Amino acid sequence: MEALSSKYKRVRKRSEDICSTLKTEDYVVQPMVDVSPPKWHLGHTSWFFETFLLISHLKGYTPYDPTYSYVFNSYYESLGVRVIRTDRGNLSRPTVEEVYDYRHHVDAAMEDLLSGSISDQVNMLTVLGLNHEEQHQELLATDIKYILGHNPLFPTYREISNPIRVATGAEEFIVIQEGTYDIGFNGSGFCYDNELARHMVYLPAYKIAKELVTNGQFLEFIEDGGYHKHEYWHAEGLEWVKNNNLVAPLYWHHMNNQWVHYNATGIKPLKLDEPVAHISYYEAFAFATWKEMRLPTEFEWEVACGQFDWGDRWEWTGSAYLPYPGYSKAAGPVGEYNGKFMVNQMVLRGASVVTSPGHSRPSYRNFFHPHIRWQYSGVRLAQRMN
């Protein structure tokens, strides 16, 4: 098993690798509220280790800069006031160079902490911090894409991603029989508290698609006027479409009589056999309704996921993000990690091409508001058996 100190170095290096080809100006941009500047991600993940580990567990450690808690605290109310999320792009200071100095200071202190015998509490918090940073690595990748994808020059960049499995286009389904199934994390490794407690659910018989919906299939929905037919949409979804003048997924552009999309290599022709990405829950629901099908529940997805390939796209489900029976959040600031967000959000399952290696499992629950689509989110269809 990889030593904790070695994993710490590896994970921390990957965050910097993701940013390695950015220009200084790229680090400070915040085009929308859900996107944080790359500089802020690098500072926030360092603040997490400093706040939850070094201040309490490394003798003699004092905060690198007392103002950084105000700058890099994300949403931990119990840890004091902070810069509001919409103002992260106004942080021209600390500079990018100063943020990297902060990271390296924290890394040196963490190396000191992890070099000797550590308590179970330090081990638990370090593992949590590393998983937290891996979450931010995915956010870093998608935030950088959004920042550069909304630059009128559509610049290229270095993307750290896994290969995408192209689809055959065949609409094949897996049949899952009616029954009672176990749901939730089951193992000895790390999981988040929202994956617990493991419990049983009853599922009527259903079928679920072996492959994700492709760009080509979603294009058929567009060409059939799908964005303009109210019968496919939730009322809020249709209002969102109208208010934002939407006609296609994020990063799709209609240029010179053809559909193109933006990715790390710039503007390229749309690949019809790749799974559709960057769609909202509203769009996923409307597409499924147009196909006279539906989105799977998160429980249906978890039960069936061993029988199909997943990991290219976060997959929208039809399940609201709610606590499992027996859910119990941790005491103190760590307890703010997941539980406080269990309202008005929908669950996504799986992973994406920019998910950190090893940072996915069948019980993992991602969650976003229904209009969010800057993540690599896609759709898999399901239907109840008659």
C-alpha cells in the first residue's frame, strides 16, 4: 500500500500539473459564480490542510498568513467569515507566486507532520484532505475549460484526462429484475459520509442503457426542435432555456453550417460517436422524455453499474440529493462537508474523464443544482419494465 506521505506528494503535485501550462492571467478569472479561479483552488486546498491538520496537530505551527483563512475558506461557517464566492475573481492579491509559496510552505509542514508516528485522527484528516484535493482537481480541470472556453479566442490548453470510450450507437439495455438490493458504501477504504449508511431498497424491474447518450443522438433531439417543445421540459427547465436563449449543450457552436465544440485543442468538429457532455439535469430530463424514457434513479444506477462501462461522464439521475436512512454527519467543521447541501440538488453517479485516478466508486454521490452543466455531465436512459 502506498505510504500516506508519498500519496500526499503525488496528489499535491497533480494539482500543480493541471495548472502547468496556464498563463498568470488565467489564474485569476471567474466568469461565473460556480467557477473559481485556479489560484483560489490552489490556495483553498492548502488552507484545508493548514486549518484541519497543521494548526491543531503540528507542534509550534502558526498560520502562514492570518488573512488567508478569510480568503480561502470556502463554506465552513464554524471557521469564521470568508470572501463570498462571487468575489473570488476579485482577489488579485495574494499573487499567483504568493499562493504557490503558501502551498510549498504547507507541503513542507505536512511532510514534517507525516514523517513520524501519527494518530488515527491525523491519518483520517489527511486522507480526507487528499480526497478533498482530488475533488478540486476535477473542478480545476472543468473551471479552466470554462475560463478558456469563454475567451473569445478559444485558446488551447493542456488537459489532463482519461481516454473517452466511443459508443457504437446501438440502443442496448440491461434488464434488472424486481427485488431488494443493498445500497451504499461497502468496504474498508475511504468514503464520504453521504455514501452511508448502507441500507436496502426495493426496486421494481427496469432496464437501463448499456451506453451513454451520444452527441449524435442528442443532435437528433435538437434537430427535432427539442429545445422549443414545452412538453419535454419541467416548467423551471423551460424558463431556464428561454431566459438563457439555449439551443444546444455547453461548448457547442453552430459555425459555417456545421456543429463544432470547444475542447482542449480549440474549436473542432463535433464527434457524433462521443458521449454528450456538459448538459444540465433539465436537458437530460427533456431528452429522456423526448425518447419516451426516463433517467435512472441513483439506486437503479448503483445496482446495475457493474454490468456497463462508466467513468466518461457524470451521469444525471432522477434522484434528489437526500440523506440515506441512518445518515449521521460528523461533529464540528468536518460535518459541514456534505450534509448542509442536501436540498434542491440532483444526484449524479459515476465519474468523468477529468476525475482524478482512483477517485471514483459505485457508491460515490455527486450533486449539483438542476441548471449546472459546466461539469462533464451526461445521460444514460432507463425505463421501467411492464
